[in-house]
Amino acid sequence: MPAKAQPMFAPERALLTGLGGRLRLARLRRKFSAEIVAERAGISRVTLHRAENGDPAVTLGTYSKILGVLRLENDLAHIAKDDELGRRLQDLELPQTRKNRVPNEK
């Protein structure tokens, strides 16, 4: 029996819905039918439809295949690329010296 799906918060749902919509728009701009993209990605048309609707059960691997068909695979390299929060947290742990002290700090 499959595991029970965890609830998804509204912001996460909105991100997936937005991603799905952008994938659909990219497919339509290229004048690719759903059948062609699904076939080239090695997925069913139903799975493509679920991805384009932002279904949280669609795997990252499936999104990767769709991006590859649309020639957008390099977009995956931008996910979590600029970890601003992580860098700030790491910087807080650095020893404070005259060189790395933030101006206006006492």
C-alpha cells in the first residue's frame, strides 16, 4: 500500500503549480503536442498532464525528463544555487576580525 501523502502548504503548492504552468507554456511555444513530449520523455501523457498541473506526486526525475525534451535541462542547475540564507548563517559563525567585520558594527 502506498504511503499516505503528506499535506502540502499553499506556498509550496503555488510553486509547483507555477512550474507546471511554465512547462506547459514552454511546450506550447515550441508547438509540441503533449503526446510528442510524453513519448520523448518516456512518460505517459497522463503523467505529463499531472506535471503540467503541478501535482506534488510527480518525481523530480520526471520533471528532469520533461525539461530535457524542452531543452531546458540546464534550468535544474539554478535550483538552490544561491543559498543566501545558508551563506548568512555561515558568515555569522566566522570569527570577527577587522577584515571581515561589517561596517557600522561595534
